[in-house]
Amino acid sequence: MTTRRIAVGLEYDGSRFFGFQSQRRADTPTVQERVERALSQVADEPIGLVCAGRTDTGVHATGQVIHFETRAQRDARGWVRGCNSLAGPAVTAHWAQEVPTEFHARFSATSRRYLYFWLDQPQAPAVGRELLTWTHLALDAERMHDAAQALLGEHDFSGFRASGCQSPTPYRCIFEVSVRRRGRFVVLDIRANAYLLHMVRNVAGALMEVGCSARPGSWIEEVLQGRDRSLCAATAPARGLYLVEVIYPERFELPRLPVGPAFLGDDNR
């Protein structure tokens, strides 16, 4: 039978998993293990998947993209409904689509977009603690935005790189970055070609220092030029981070959905 390549758009609550990538220990549930098991049941054959970006423990996604190959003949609705009924409530498939064999969830992507959420208020919230980062410090979003502009373009991001990063190069290109207040949240919005290990969380941690006036805005440029992780702030918690969009060439004609978690509404494309 002919093998088909299927792409799927996923959303998941990262607080329920030890990251995306499968691990050897059976007591460490991962998104990959959960989705592969569900899709294998739908296809009635073993499924191995590839993702656009391997998110860390506690990091959420509303725009993750995966692909897999299968001989099973299922329509898009069958893949979506089957995955959603078998993967558990912490994972949702929003769409499925057959794609050409040259499509690759990771290598065909031209950029990836993340959002980071802070809630700055005097008391910690009782609801949604695992979906955002709370701080009792008042954050100046405008000040954070201005400082973040130093990160635009291609740079050596060693100052924002975790020690365990295995990338052969520290160079990455940030296409867009902004910080703004949305209702009760302060939101970092960043899009780059790729990221180093913990890069977005380290950027978030540094910008938080600027936002609460612990550091001047010029300090972000100093960390960037210093190329030394020890010069940067503590890594921001994983729970505030969301992979919200993976961008591919238009020729693949993949679905576009509202960007970010549902509580943002539909105006964040």
C-alpha cells in the first residue's frame, strides 16, 4: 500500500508532561509518547512522529506541528477525532492534512513564534498557576519592549544560551520581538528562525529584570554583546511559555488558526 505523509496541528498543556520528546523512563509521560500511542491506535499500525520544536518540561503549545507516515487510509476528520479521543484531555489535535513527501515538520519551518505570559499583581492567583508566570512586582511593558529591540536580527546569543545546549552554533535570527500589556497580562511575543536551549526563557528572565527596574534597558544589549550566560538573569519559569505558531512556505497550504491560548481571543494573528 502507498505510504502517505500526514501533518497535524497540536495544542497541549505542558504542565502534564515531561516535555515533548519521548524518554526512556515509563513514569515520565511525554507529549510524543501520548500522541504516537493514540495515532498508532487510529492507524492500526506503529506510528513515529516528527515535531517542529521539542518543547521542555512544563512548556505549553497551541501551535505545535507534527508529521508522520502511514499506510492507513483515514480522512482528516478521522485523524483529528481519533487522536482527541485517545490522547487524553491534555492534548488536542486541531487539524490534520496530507502533505507532500518533501514537507518536514522541523526542517521545512521558516520560523517559530512563542508567547511568554506574566501576571503582575500583589497576590498569586489560585486558578491557572501552571499556565502563566506570576510576579508581585509591577512590570513596565513599554520599558521591556524598548529594551527587547536590541535582540532583533542575527546575533551570537550565547548570553541567553543554557549550558546544556548542543547546537553547533550560537547564532540565531530574531525576526520580530515585542512586549505589551494585554488586559491583566504582560506578554512577550517573539519570532525567530530557531532557538537555543532555554533561549526564550532566558530572554524573558532578562526582560523581567528590566521591567521591574532592577536593571536598565541598556543591560539587554550588554548581555547580548557579552556572550556569557553568567551575565544574564535567572531563567524564567517554563509555565509562562507557549509555542504558538510555526511558519511554513505558502506552497504547503497548511491551516492558519488564531495564535495563542483561547483566553487571548482571536485577534492575535
